[in-house]
Amino acid sequence: MKHIDGNFDGVRNVSIYYQGWLPDENVKAVLLIVHGLGEHSGRYMNVVNHFVPLGYAVYGLDHIGHGKSGGVRAFVEQFADFTDTLTIFYEMVAKWQVGKPIFVTGHSMGGLITSYYLLDCQDKFKGAVISAPAVRVGDSASQTTITMSKVLSKLAPKMGVRALEANGISRDPEVVEAYVNDPLVLHGKMTARLAAELLSAMLRVSKEAGKTTLPFIVVQGAKDSIVDPSGAQMLYEKASSEDKTIKIYDGLYHEVFNEPERDRVLQDVEVWLESQLTS
């Protein structure tokens, strides 16, 4: 396995960090990882170690304001900061792996970014792997809450409004400990602007998910306390894709690739990916 990394200019010329893991033999397909809120591309080694030996090249970027990338922590001017930067990175990867099928692979906030991106750019990909997507606006989010979110985003855009609960990511205590002690993970609160932009993106995905026709698989832990597990079901049911799969794992928490049962989840994704490559 070969590891590469570097930086490129994202939106507003912010320096964006990326890395990739390449198989020793020929590449048969590409996984393009879109990570979640507060984390970074280096937290997907279980995915890397499973798929690179199978002939997949795996690439990931650190979102603006995350990991080793530049920008204010957990802040965006607009949701397009994510998707526009993803387009730049996609075009880089497509040039490195000419003619190879590319599967976008998004987790949590990355699942939201992926689902949103597919509404406009699904023709770029062979398929999508979506893990615990943060796509559902909670039932407690009234119109007043939504309005206040927009107001706060304008008046105090960089104010911290919400932090993630580390114990909710996995039932594996070693995973939680590594997350808590990871200096590249954001342990503070996301900004008001980011929260408002995520909410706006969730509303669009919920409204327009029927535009999605790309083959995809959704994997979701049934005991996820960080995102609403019903969001995965919503995405599955509303999408117009003829080829779509959903896997709900009883007892699993938010990061299904980092749970004790990770091998079963990765195997399910492997079977689905192989079916796409042979169809």
C-alpha cells in the first residue's frame, strides 16, 4: 500500500489537505471519502485497510475548517464551501485515476454533503456509499427554531452552538479514547453559521431526494444517538434510484465502520461494491 498526501487551493484559496492510499497492484475502482463533522480523513483506516488490498484506491480530504485544512474551525460561509471544494478534489482524483469508476463515500455530515452533492452532480460517480447520513431535521425543529437559526447565523455566525457527544460514536472504548485524544478532531462546538447551513442543506435533501437516481447503499446504526436513524430510511425511500440498498444494524452506534461489528459492515459494503463493478 502506498500513501500520498498534499494540499490544494479550495474555495477562496483556503489550503485543503488531502491524502490517498493506493494498492500495490492495479486500481480497479476508487472510494472518495467525505468525512463527518469535527473529524478528518485520517479516521477511516478501517475502510482503507479493508478495501485497498482488494484493489480500491481510497482518497479523502479534510473539509475546510477541519483537520489539517485551513479555515476557521467548524465554520463555512455557505454550504457550497463543502461541495465546491469537493468538486475540485474530485477532478484531481479523476485525473489521477483516468477511466476508473469512482464511488463517493460519505459519513454523517459527509453523508449530508454527499446526498446534497448527488442532487446536482451524480453523473460523476458509479455509485455512493452513505453512512449514518445527517439528513433529517429533528421533529423538535419548529419553524421558530429554523428562523432563529438563520438569525443567529447572521448576527453571531462564529458563536459556538452545539458539540458532539464522544461516547455516541462507538461502543468500542478504544475508538472513543482515540477520538477524544486526537488533536485533529474538533472537540468544541460547531459555529452558528455552520449549523444554519447544515439545517438548510437537510431541508433541501429532504425535499429533493427524489432527484437521486444513482445506485447507492446506506449503512446505519439503529442505536445512533448523534443523527436520527430515520434519516437513512427517509433517504432510501425518497430516492428514485432503481438500484438502492439499506442496511440497518441493530445495536450499533454512529460510526458503523468503527464498531466492534465493523467487519460485517465492511463486508456488506464490499459485496455491494463488487455487484456494481460486475453489473
